[in-house]
Amino acid sequence: MTLEFVLFRHGHSLANLESRVVSSLEHGTKKTGGPFGTGFGLSDRGRGEVKESVASLLEYILQSTSSGTTSQIRIVASPFLRTQHTAHLIHESIQQKSLEFDQLTVKGEIETDKDLRERFFGEFELATPSDNIYDQVWIEDSRNPFHRSFGVESVNEVTERATGVVRRVESEEQTGQESAVKTWVILVSHGDALQILQTAMKGWSGDRHREVEHLNTANWRHVAWCDSLKDAHSGALNA
């Protein structure tokens, strides 16, 4: 069994459209409010860019699937509207593509995991302009990944919950897999959460998370633990 992880950031959202911080479960999941009274899901631009991006991801997966092997795709998403909308577009695209290629299958329905939620930005919730706000927080992050200035969720807290998702999935996928099956797990989440998760998987300290190449909306990235952490995880899972 081979297990691969792909990080997929949600498409351009109505929160992005308004340059508004929407980081709480309360505001991020509800279907009211926002510029059109429908919550802060994807914008028209976001839906288009997700469809385009997932097409490139599926081509990448198919090219990485050797003859005689099946690639099954599992989708785990944040509960926010913008990530749920993104996950459903990904799921639909996989189903359509699997009709053309029998090497490609989707594993079950979309799973929702609140540990993939957006980083909470405390007193800045619903404030604008979001880019200026994020810059303020990131400056503090670079000084101390444990800080909770402005009431924000610390980098360390995000690291613990985001890496916890990866560890749980690894544990679940250790049993019951055929050797000819490669499982691709797509984690659909948010900018800061994915930035911080990548930092941890590289084995870097949390204060360096802005050094990781940024994932723009609807962008994806194939990731793996760094060698030292990969060995540690393999040992723990096989113990």
C-alpha cells in the first residue's frame, strides 16, 4: 500500500472577495450573511479555478499511477462553506474522470474534519482588509509561534491539530489495503492551516511558516514528511 497526501486550498471565496477575515466555525460554516446573504462560500471565480486546478491534479495522479495499479482518492475537508464547496467540486470531477479511467476511483463520500478548519484570528474576526490583518499576525508568528496576541490561535495550536489529521489518516490507512492500490488523500483546507502544516512536515519550527511557498486559492501541492519525520512516523505506525 502506498499513501500520498495532497494539500488543496479552497477556491476564491466571498470572504476573499470582500477582503474579510472569516475564521470562526460560527461564521465560516453558516449559510447566511456575506455579500449575498448566502454565507462565505466560493465566488464564481473560485468555482472556475477549482475546476481548472483539480483537472491538473487528476492528470498528475494518473501520470503517477503505474500499470496494474489503482489510485483511489479520499477527500477530507474543513467544515467551512468555502472548503466544503471546493471538496464537492473535487469529488464531482473525480467521479467524472473515473468514468474514463478505470485506474481512478473515489473512496467513499467527502469526510469533514474540524481540525482542518481555518486558523482563528481572534479579535480580527469579520474585519477588513484581511491582508493587512494577516501581516500583523504573521510578524508576531515570526517572533513566537506560541503567541496568542489579538486573541488569535497560535501557530503551535494549528500545528497540533493539522498534523493530527495526517497522523489519524495514516493510522486508518495502515490496514486493509491491497498492495496494488495507491491511496491519495486530498486535504481541503485554508491558507494559514496548510502553510503551517507544510512547515511541520518539513521539520521546521512554526515561526518559519511564512518561508514556505504560499498556496494561492485553489492551488494544490503533493507533500510528504521530511526524511527524519517519515522514519519516526513509520516506526510508530509499525510498532
